[in-house]
Amino acid sequence: MPDETPQPAPARRGHSGPPGAQFIDRVVLHVQAGNGGHGCASVHREKFKPLGGPDGGNGGRGGDVILEVDPNTASLLDYHHRPSRKATGGKQGQGSNKNGANGVDLVLPVPNGTVVKTRDGEVLADLVGAGTRFVIARGGHGGLGNAALANAKRKAPGFALLGEPGEELDVVLELKTVADVALVGFPSAGKSSLIAALSAAKPKIADYPFTTLTPNLGVVSAGEVVYTVADVPGLIEGASEGKGLGLQFLRHIERASTLVHVLDCATLEPGRDPLSDFEVIEAELTAYDTLGDEPLSGRPRLVVLNKVDVPDARDLAELVRPEFEQRGLKVFEVSAATHEGLRELSFAMAEMVAAHRAALPVEEPTRLVIRPAPVGGADFEVRALPDGEYLVTGEKPIRWLRQTDFSNDEAVGYLADRLARLGVEERLAEAGAEPGATVYIGSEDESIVFDWEPEVSAGPEQALGRRGTDLRLEGR
């Protein structure tokens, strides 16, 4: 009989890390802040005091969604698997003047160097430095309870304001490695071996292309200068057009002040040599200038002729070295295997990093002047529409609409009084609105429709009906 013993599956070359492990450096994240809690409409009652006055508490504020740089977070993989995040909402107010609890802020850890953008590419924040925070979506305000709405004219309101919804949006998170020096070059040029020899980093090293699937960071000390070196995954011709892994990782070079070309002098691939490899990588870096946020073509460069421990490679390095020096480039012949030339290279990189840091403008202490925008922003705007209709827009009217319980006539009357105090009635008259005209309040996509009747007066001095009613709305 044939042997039916299960045989182990063949090993997969190039596999890195545990099964399913991925490096994700760009995600689209959907976030929603918590809604504000509704206010409470309550009247205090106790023995011998059936109407002790309004005592409804306010609703709690909704939780914010906050991005925070966490040194222990290396990629955006968690948000790739769970792209929607929501903070908790505020609780509703209660009687006896009990305010609702605030929602809990949702803090999302992101790697150092995360850039937050809109879907259109507008940069909202560049998060660098452990503990740096950015509020990406703000929670909604809680609604006022009837105790907070009481005044001399309206002593016992029979309504409360609704909580406002929290902000909801989609953002793009992009990770850009924070390093002083970026090692660039073809796959298997020896970048991983070089960073392992220069620092304490332990990247995966093998003798086949695209071993490095994630950028590696190493810390190098050269004299008094301490700097970071990034081992960027290998580039190939056409990387800026999406070929290979290049376009995925070119953004990781943007923050580096110095670029180091690592050229393989021992490659046996036909049609390749250090000069042609250099030209190909330079062309890809130049092409990326039109795609990235920061140009790469003007960065200082060094050339490393690697693997000179191989006799033929050393001969080739000595042959091409004058060509690079004629272009004004500093050239180093090194071997990551024997550590030959690494000390000179590390001090040369340190010198260029120190020069860049010294050229940075000195941050002078400044006095921060805070000029907060008015709550709610601009008041409102009235715009005439075709067929004698009108649109009232503005943050205040829209906020007030969201806070109004339209099932309660007293709440609707309170909204009318607020709009009147804001000047909407006068602005409609100035715009030529006739009695009975259709008025939309809100945005062009979402609004509430009213019939404008200027003969129905509005204002806090108006007579009120029973709790929860408004005499002006009876019979309508």
C-alpha cells in the first residue's frame, strides 16, 4: 500500500514573521465621536410640594476620538483589520438636578511619524514625538435640562434640549518613518546587514530579494552624535509607478535628512553594476518628488560600495569609485560582513546629520496668543432660492435644530424665540420673503422646512401655555 503519512508543506522562501503578520503603513479610518446626552425635563415633587420647580439635569458630553503617538506601536495593522472606531456617548440627565455622565474619550495609539490627512489629501496633523495628541473627532455637547432653561418668563419649562451628535468622518493615516539617515538601494544590496552591523537592530537577513518587508530602524552613536538610520525596503526600476515594494515605502524616506546609496558590488545579475543601480535609484527618487509631500532630489547623499570582502567586488569598487567622486559624492568601500570601513562611514553620516541639525532655525520662545472662535462660528446667512423659497444656513441655527425635540410644541416655540433673537425674522423680511413663504433651515443636503408667518410674533415675552405646549402653535 502507498505511504499515506502526511508530509510537511514545503517552506516558503521570503516569509517573514508569524503567519498573517503584515506591515501596514496606510489605512482609511472611519471615526465617530460620542453623541451628547439629552437633557431631562423634570419637576421636583415631594409631599405637600407637588410643583417644587424644574429639576431636570443636563446631558453628558460625548467622548472625543484622540490619536496619540505610542512608542510601542510599530504599524497601523490594527486599524487595517478594524477600520471603524467609535467613542461612547454621554448619558441623559435625570431629575433632582442630576447631570448625565460624560462619555469616555477613545484614545487610539499610532506609531511615531503618523500623518493624518483627509481623503482629498489635506494634511490635518503630523504626529511626531511620544505622547503627541490630536483630537480627530469631538464629542457632541450634552443638552440642557429644564432646570438650566428656566428664567423669569419661563419658570417651569416642560422640555429639555437634545444632545448634539458627535463628529463623524473618514481620515487617512500614513506612516512615515522618523529617521536621520535612509539607506536606499536595490533588493539584496546589503542594507539590512549594514544596519545590523552599525547598530543593535536585528533585521531579517537572507540571500533572496525582498527579504525586508518592513522598514527597520537602528540607533547609531558616532562620537557625541547619536542618530537613527532607516533600512528602507528595496527599490527597483519603476518603483515610483507602483512596481515592486518601492512606492509603498518611498514615503519613509521623506523625513531623512541624508540619503545613503547602498550599492552591491558583488551582484551576479546580468545588466547590473553599481553605476547603473545608482542611476536607476536616483531616477526613482526624482520621479517621487511629484508624488510625495517633500522633495528628495536636494538631500545630501553618500555612496556605499558594499561587499568588498569579495575579491571581485573589491576590484569593481575600485574601478567605479572615481566615477562617483567626479560627481562630487563621498564614497565608502565597506563590508558589513567584516565591518571594514564602517567606522569611517558612521562618522561621515554623523557629520552630515550634525550639519543638518545645526542648519535648522533656532526656536525662539514666543508668546502664544489664543483667539478662540465664537461658539458656533458665524451666526447665519439667508439665501433666496427659486420659486420664492429661502434657505437659512449657519452653525447656530443648525445646532439649535439638532437640539430641538419637534414632538414638543414648547420646544419648537423656544426654537422660534431663539431664531427671532438671532435676527432671522428681520433678515428674511429684508431678503423679500412674503408671508407663507417656504423657509429651509439647515444645509442644502439636510434641512427642516417651515412656513414663514411673520404675523405670529416670537420672543421671550410671549405668553406661554401649559407645560409642553405653546399657545402660538395651537390649531396648527
